Amino acid sequence: MKSFRKTFSFVVIIAGILFLSFAYPNMQDNSEIINAIKSGNSRDLARNFNSSIDLILPGNEGTYSKTQAELMVGNFFHTNPPKSFVVKQEGTSSDSSKYTIGQYLSSNNKTFRTYYLTKRIGSAQLIQLLQFEEN
């Protein structure tokens, strides 16, 4: 009886670990993105960009290469250094896309509604769309 309980407990623990790994496969990816925005680090943020992304910044909108987008976001962070970034809402869709909506407060007291959309490309969840819209 003791052996059965141990085996059953082991199976339940393994099943729980597998469930969590499938239910939340990219928790680290999203935390990397959030931390990069919080710190205003365009290089770390760009590590999560797809090869081209749709970028919407105050006074600038278009589709850019990963390198161009990194430079533009770096300029945005330089002009609007981060004071805080708070995630307000997150969600997923059936096509493995994930979205995050947040509020970015710059040290010059400007507030930006921030939105980004990621999509699974191979084994990575990469940013397809990034938007900073001033409130």
C-alpha cells in the first residue's frame, strides 16, 4: 500500500510539472520583455524581436527590420527614460499569439499605453508588434 502511494504521488507530481510546462511555456520570455521595457534596454528587448516587426512610436509608425527597430526603440527610451512599467492585461489566442497591454511611465512624467504582440516562431515567442502610444 505504501509503495502504491509513493508511486501515485510521484505520477501526480510529474503530471503537474508537465501540465505547468505546457500551460506556461513562455513565462520567462514574457518576463524578459517586461524587464527590458522596465529598464529601458533596447538591446535586451530586441533579442525578442522577430526579423521584422510592426513598430508604433510617437511620430513614427511602420514595419522595420530587427536592427532598425532596436535603434528606434533605443531612441524612444533615451527620450523617455523609464520610471515604471506595469502590465495591465495579458492574453493568448488559438494561433499561439500572446498580447500584453501595459502602462509605461517615463521619468519626464509622460505616460504611454504599451502594447505588444508575440507569436511563436520555431521554439521562440517573438515580438511581431510593439506600440508605445502617449496618453
